[in-house]
Amino acid sequence: MMTILVQVTDQVSGEEVPVAAQDERLTAIAAAAAAVLRQTPYHVVRAGDVAAAVRLPGPQGRSAVWLYNEVHNRRVLVALAAAHAWQEFVGQANWSPPGPIESVTAARSAVVAALSMIVTFHRAEQPLMTQVGYGIGDISTAEKRQLAAGSGLRPPDWPDSPSGRVAAAAWHGRCDVFSDFLRPVLRDCTESVTYLAESDVAESASRLSDVTFRTCLADRDGPVDLVARGLAALWFERDLTRLAGTLPRDLESGETVLAAVARRRTDPRAEANASAVVVRVLLEAGTLHHRCVREARRTVSLWQHLPAEASGQADAMTDAGHDRQRLSDAASHLGLAAARYGDRRSAAEAWELSRRTAEQGLGHDRSRIVRADNNLAALAAETGRGRHAETVITEVLNTRQALLERQPQDAPSWRRLTVTERTRTDIARLNGRAIESVRLATGLLADRRARLGGLAHADTAEARSVLGQTLLSAGHPTVARRHLEEAADTRRGRFLPSSYRVQEDLIWLAKAALVLEHPRTVLDLLGGQTAGTDWFRDRVSFRLGYTARRLLALAGGELGRADEAAANLRTDREHLADCPLDAGLDPLAADLDRSLAELALLQGEAAGAAVVLTRLADAEAEAEAGPPLPAHGWTLVLLGRAANLLGDGRRAAECFGAVTDLATAGIDRYHPVVLTAHYDEAVRCAALGDASQAAKLLQPVLDRTLLAHGRPALSEAHPLLAKARALAERLGIQVPHTPAGLDEASLDIDA
């Protein structure tokens, strides 16, 4: 440890002598206290003896008064002694931190190993730790007087260092000697199932340190391994289960069974089934999709090798058929895990395998075929192949409706159909058919309410979230936010805070806040959330994680911190190359590039933004698969703004006109991106003095006619409508108003 010295003047000699800083003094006191307490019974130890044993630069022979001015009470003194002894023990022990912890079983083993070290230390230093046990609850006479007088005890200021943290805890009667040792182990173990903020990790380590200390004082003879296992079980139930619910237990049970079956190597089918259980647990939890992909690949591989092994059995045909069903299901689960993590190529390969197995190996199993087609259609829409997605999902819908008509009361058939209706709604939204997507989402919510009852069911809450997403994309952010908030409240009580679903809800709320031009709300929603952590990016979903970071960067830019936001986002863009992106132009990479250009515009760097946006717009136009059409529209809008700032009016007009032309490709002509292009071009025309053209461009933005989904193009609270009205009034253009009696809230399905 580096010694920090302060120069003071000796009052006798007049010479400058060094005085150690507080942390150095505490370290020296710890060594002296450990030496004295190892040799002298606690009740015989005098403060003066410990003070005299302290070795620091400068004059020696310090007094008891000096010692108490440093430690203030015996609780701190004995804790520092224990900390010194522990550091000596760890320095001599053969201990290395555990490697990457990828399972709950490994997590438990790591905690047991760490606690075994502490229990072993207690056995080796039992006389000293007994002394510490006497002193950790000792209250000095001066403290008793203060407590009796009702004045309370004011904690001293301690340095933020290992010795300072031990002293601060000991002041309150806790033994934090082992906290720094336990903290990284507990962090890694917790992250095998969920995420925990560093402050909460420190609190958990402090609690386990104190409990371990007191347990070892009470049980001096128990076997080290058994005591450590008991303490580990306490931490699992007291802390980990509280954070992650039943997931640690369920996952550990599945891992244990799988390990036992795999160890025997006598029943490959049982091993495949056990592996499938682990995958289902991981999928239902929604927190560990990266691991789920690995486990699901193992499951698929196990099922793929079973049919050949069944050929020699009497009931080979039956077994082979069952195995192919399980293979198709396992591949479907692999696709779902990969898609949630963000690896769309692996997801597509897995769903295509599931489809081939159902078509060729199961005699054209229609149910499993359309399941794969449903998922592949959703993937196609996300990667800009909207027309193909619509064609496929229409065929899936017809097939599933026919299957339900055969058995109208069959719950599984209805559930499969409602999943397809949800996918159909998402495809319409992604393709820019905003009005149709709102109509479909409204019907989806009504159907689920009627079938499942109320809004409290998780599937109904999902439908309400889908409705909020479509309303936001259709230009109605205020009512969308209400649906998103209600759905998020319901889902938050059913899923882990660190799960994909809960964090996705927050991200959609942040998107609504950005549309409403409330950047500080975005920081409130996403700041400190799991979605922005490396853990979430690496283990749950890199796509959702980078989306959260992108939204935070845009909000920061709106709040005047564009330089910092752009620097952070550029770093994220560089790291994105390490992720399994789509072949060609990945929509996530395009989103980050587009947001970087938007931040550049906020920084006044129109030329740099134009370069990025030109390259991106060309790539989007040429790519067979890439961002959906609305995203391409936003690229053109930003490029038009950059061109306008650079004085290139012709190019700006071309960009804004190209957005309007996207309506011929399927985007609603009242889609917010099209209306934004109208408004921006109207602003440009107004600046040139062409009021009549500006008025023509503003007409669809200002229009309050109710559209097919029963709403105007933009909600009353939409910032774009407010800007368009302000421009129209400035130009002397008549502004149409919302029809009297139209209350947007009344258009919602009652909560």
C-alpha cells in the first residue's frame, strides 16, 4: 500500500516530520491490534498497549488518547485487527477467483468455495476471532453516556478504502472484514441468473460477511465444507431468491438432473429431454437468452442423433416420430432464444430446420409448419422484407383459422391463432401501415380480453402493449404512453426486473417520451436500468441493450450534451461489430448510424451528418434486406434537413419528396414520417417565400379528419401538430381544428 504523508512541525525540535494519512494510520493500528490481541486476553488489553505497538513514520510511543481519536471505540479496533489477520491469511492461501460462472450449479460451488476460505480462516485464527467476537459488540462508557442522554452517536468520517469500510461497519457493530473478498464472487454468481447493481452487491456481501463471522463464532467445530454449504444456502435463499424468484431453484434443479443423466451416458433420450427442460426454464425467465441459445443448440444436437439410435428397437417407428417432433420443437425454441438475443441468422436457420423436420420427417405436420412460418414472417418484416412477410403471415393466418374452426373450443388452437394475430399486427406496424396496425391491435386486445377476462392476464397485457406500440407509430404518443404504462405495470409484477419483457416495456415508454420531446423522462426511465448494462447486452439481448443506449444518447443530445452522447454512441457502434449481426445492412447498425447523424445535426455538424446519411440512404435503398421502410424514411428526412442546413435546397426537396413517394411502396400517406417530411419541406418553402406551396404541404399534417382507425392523423398532443399549426398561423393559413366532442381518450378500450 502506498504511504501518503503530511508534513507537520515537531514542537520540540522544530523539524518537519511526516504524519501518515488516515487510511495509513488505520492500517498500522490494525497490525498493532492483531499482534496484541493474539497474545493478550481481550479484557486485559489496554488501549495504551495497542497505541505503543503502532508503527508509523515520525515519533513513536503514541498514547491511548491518540488511539481512541483514531478508532473511537473497541468495535472498530477489533474489526481492524481481524481485517489485518484476514489479509495475511489470503496472501498466503492458494486462492484464485472463480472463472466465468455460466450456471447456477457453478454459482453455488463458487460461493461455497469462497465461504470455505473464510471458515478455514476462522479455524486458523480462532483465538483472535474469539477476541474479536468479544469486542464487536462492546459499547464504551462515553457512548453509553451519550445514548443515555438521548443525543445519539454520530458516526465518524472514514476513508473509502478497505480499512475505512471495515471501520465504518464495525462502528455499527457489523463485521465487514470479508465483504471485499465476497463482493466479486457474489456479483458473478448473481449474474448467472439476473443483474444486481453494485451498491446492492456490496450490501449483500456485507450482510453475508457479518452472518459468516457470527456463525463461525457459534459453531467452532463443524466441518468446514458443511458450514460453508449452509451459509451458501442461506445466501441463495435470503438474497438470490429474493432477487430472481424461483428461477435459481428451477434452473439448478434442471442443471442437476441434466448433469446426472449426462454423466451416466446410458439414455440419450433422457438427456435430450433433460436438456429441453433447462431451455424451457431459461426461455420462460427471459433473462439469459445467450446461454439459452447454447443450451438449445445442445438440445437440438441431441435430438438430431436419436433417430438412428432408435432404428434397432421394436417400436422404432414410434420412437422416431416422437424424436422428430421433439427436434422440431427444440429447433423452434432455439430460434426464439436466438431472436430475443438478437442473432437473427441463427434464429432463421433454427426455424427453417424446425419447418423442414415438420414437413419432411413428420408427414407435413401443418401445425408445426405454420409455427415456423409465423416466426420467419416476423423476422422478414424486421429485416425490411415486408411484402414477403405479409404474404407468409396471410397464409399462416388462413391455416390457423381453419384449424380453429374445426375445434372452436380448443384453447391451444386459439392461442396459436392469437400469436399469429399479434405477428400480423407487428408486421403491419413495421411496414408503415400504421392505420391498419392500430385496427389489428385493437381487435387483438378485444379478443384476448373476451377470451382471458379483464386486463390483468399477462397475455392481455402483452396485447395492450402492442396497441400502445402501434398507436405510437401512428402518431398518437399520449394515449400510446397510457397503454404502455398500464401494460408495463402488469408485466412488471409477473417477470423479473432484469428480464427482456420488462426492459422492452421501458424502452417503448422511452420512445414515446422522445416523440413527445420529453428527453429528461427518457433519462428517468432508462437511467440505471438493466437494459443499459453490459450484462444485459451480453446475456439477454444485445439489440435491446444497444437500443436503450441509443435512446439515452438522443435524450442527452436534446438536453445539450450532444458531444458526450455522440462519443458514447460511437463507442457502442464500434463494439457492435462483435455481435452476430445480419448479413448486409443490419437494421440496428443503421439505427445507430442514423442517431449519430442526428446528434451531429444537434452539434451543428451538418456536413458530417450529410456524409453519414448519404451513405446510409444509398445502402438502405440498394439492400435486399435491411431496415423497414419507415426507418428509411427517417434517414431521408434527416438527410433533407442536413442538405437544407448546407444550403442545398434542391437536394433537400428531393429527400423530402422521396419520403412522400414511399407511400407507393406501402407506407400510409398519413404516417408520421411522411407528415414530418411534409412539414420540413413546408418550412423550407416558407423560408423561400412560397406560402402557397407551404400551405399545400401543411394540409395533410393539419387535417383532423378521422381515418379508418377512428382517429385523426396526429393526436392533439403531438409536437409535430403544434409546430405545423404555429407555422400555418404565421403564414396566415386557416388551421382546421379537431371536431367538437372528439375526445381521444374516449376512443380507447376502457381499462
